[in-house]
Amino acid sequence: MGLLDDTAVELGKKIKSGEVTVKEAVMACLDQIKKAESTIHAYVTIDREGALKKAEEVQKKIDEGKLTGPLAGVPVAIKDNMCIAGMRTTCSSKILDNFIPTYTAEAVKNLEEAGAVILGKTNMDEFAMGSTTETSAYGVTRNPWDPEHVPGGSSGGSCAAVAAGECFYALGSDTGGSIRQPSSFCGVTGIKPTYGTVSRYGLIAYGSSLDQIGPVGKDVTDCATILEVIASHDKKDSTSLDRTDCDFTSALVKDVKDMKIGIPRDYLGEGLDPEVKEAVLAAAKVLEEAGAVVEKFDLSLVDYAIPAYYTIAAAEASSNLERFDGVKYGYRAKEYEGLHNMYKKSRSEGFGPEVKRRIMLGSFVLSSGYYDAYYLKALRTKALIKQAFDKAFATYDVILGPAAPTTAPKLGESLGDPLKMYLGDIYTISCNLAGLPGMTVPCGIDSKGLPIGVQLLGDCFQEKKIIRAAYTYEQSRQEKIICPDMSEVLEKAVE
């Protein structure tokens, strides 16, 4: 067992006790990045000098007793749609290739104040639009379990970096499953908190009413600990909640006695891979044996979630991406005639195909004559979906189901069929439409050797229930799902 096998919390304890220095932890990650990046490509930007300088500063504060938190000195990677002052932030898009922010996202700032050492910015689907991390302008990220497969998306870089040992934990953002789905594909743990729990200040927006920052870690303890650090009320974010129940680590208890867990029958039907179904139901069985009451039930409106989500998300994306015009910052076309031509050419050359597709769809549903027919109807459907969950949570503490219909597809399989890629989000998007917390925990490995994740959803502000259920499952299952030995994976990739 090497240093990179430790969880973020385990490493934090070793640093605090003096068993490991912050510099040693950072160097272990940087060495792993050097070995793995040519194959995995989890990062867009690596700040080697900045990380080593920060390691010295943090070590000094730890030695002086000024930093005592569980994440002090632990190296972290940040998804490339969160601003960090002085560090290039691209959203994996050509249009922001040269953008260097003058301010830092609130969630990242909270980590820095807790003593985190930032290694760099991770690759993602361009502007978080995609489910495979293949729409990035800087090349695809590969799955550490099998480099011929995708890591999921849009936080694929963050999840791949954690799985490959290129960082001890990471931050991602979740608009329609972008933390939970790649966590499932990469065999790591990720949580999307209740909307408003983590400030969106400094997060470059895709769908403002859906986006939420969350942690990616090696286990449930990591995720609960990280979430406790980044959750805060922020006056700079009008959607930020002032919560007093953010002691998420208090839910790390192996106890689900009498907890009611519901499994939607709608999630187990057509389109679900048999191996995924078997692993998810086996996870439910583990919780049942631990004392939970597990039942199947009907969750209505599942079929309407995808059209409602993509209508709302595209509409908000169309509005949010209007600011990238080549005037104020970012990419500007070299040759143009007049202001309007500069707008057109800069945006045409700067945005990729998937982003253009969603901008066009969003502009269409917001246009005169179609606003009522599509956008308002999608908002009404969103409200009905929330009502369906309210009804379900009146009976159940936690809703359990798959995180994705299949394990990670091969590179190129989804990109050629956008509709198929959109349908892959069927189990995750309702959570964002309803503003609910959701979590993915590894629950098995399929016949191809790829990880499977089980998803746990809770009612608004009930993160502690899903953390308790996830922790109980993690502690009760017989075999631990460990991220692959990267030396073996890299040897196969070379062959």
C-alpha cells in the first residue's frame, strides 16, 4: 500500500501527525501525473510550481498549529469551470483559452482557507455540455480502469484524476449528473448537495438553476468531509442558502435500522444493462440486511425528465453564453469586418459543435412563438417532477437506483449519437430539476472489468440520510472496490 492509496482524510491525519510532509504528498501526486497524464489526460492545467510553493506555506501553518482541519495539506484538483485568481480557467473551450480570472470561486476559497493545495485544473466537456469528457477543446480524457473507455462527464477529468491517483480528491460541478455519472464510471464516490448549499460564485454557469458544485473522493468519509468544508452561505450568490446543519461528518454512522429505502420501478425497466441492475439490487440487499426497509415503488414523470431538463438547460445556456463575444475577454477572431462580423466569427470559431447545438436549441425554445410551447411547459414539468419526489419522500428516507444505464461506453460511441448521450442521463437529471442531493457510491464491477455505481437520492437538506446510507453500505459490503493499479493500466496502454 503506497501513499497514493490513502484517502484524503487518511492522508490529512498522516500529515497532522508528522508521518508525511505536505511536500511529499504533493510530489507523490505530481510524479503520478507525470506517469499517467500522457494516457489519461485528466488535466488541462498543472500548476507544479504553485503547488510546491503552497505546500511549503501550508506545512509552516500546520507546524505552527494554525491549520488543524482534516484536509490541511491534502492535494486537490479543481474542475476547469471554477475560477482561481491567476490560474488559467478555460471551461475546456477554445473561446476561453487565454482567460485568467482575477478572483477565486467561493468553494475553492473555502478549501484554500482549510489548507488545501491545488495541483491544477481538470479537463471537462466544453462548458460542462456532455456526458463523456469528449467535447473538450483540449482532447479527450480516458477512463483509468480502461483507457479505451470514457470517464463520463462533464466532471470526467476530476473523477479520472481521483481514480488514477493524480490527486487525493477533486471538485466537480453537477448540472444533470455531471458528478454522479462519471463517479460511477470511474469507480469513485461523488456527491451533489442540495441546490444552494455550496456557493456558485466563481463557477462559470451552464444552467444557473441546475448547477451545483460538489466533491469527488475515494470514499464516503472523504465526500462528507470535503462537503463540510465547501458548504457555506455566500452573500455574493443570491441562490446561496444559510444552513446550520452542515456537520455532514456526523452522519458517518453505520446504522440504517428502520430507514425506509425506495427503488423506483421506472429505473429498473427497458434500457438498463442487466449487470448494472444486478449490482444495484445487490447493494439494496446489503442495506436491507443491515436493517433498512427496502421497497419498490412507482415514481411518475420519469419519461418527461430528459425533455424538460434539456429544454431548461439549453435555454439557460443560451442566455449564459451570450457574454462570450470576443469583446471583453477570451478568444477573438483574427480577421473580421465590423463589430457584428467579429461577434459571429469569434463565437463560430471559439465554440465547439455540442455547445453550438445547445445554444441553438436554447435560443429556439426562448424565441417568440415557442416560449410558451416549450420553455414554459418544461418549467411546469419541472414543478410536477418536484411534486412527485415530495410525494415519494413522504414515504421514503432515501431513493436508491442506478447512476447510469450502462458502465462506461467506449470512446467515440456516444459522441456520434448525441441523442443516445442525452438518454444516458435519465437517472441523474431529475435530481437537479428538483434541487435534491444525490450521491454515487461504487457497488460492483461488470464482466468487462468496469465499475458500476449505485445512486442514493435524498429530500432537500437531507444529505445526512444519504451519507448515512452510503456509509453503511460501504462498511457492510464484503469486497472493497479499489481503483486500478495505474502501472498495470499504463503498461497495457503502451502495448
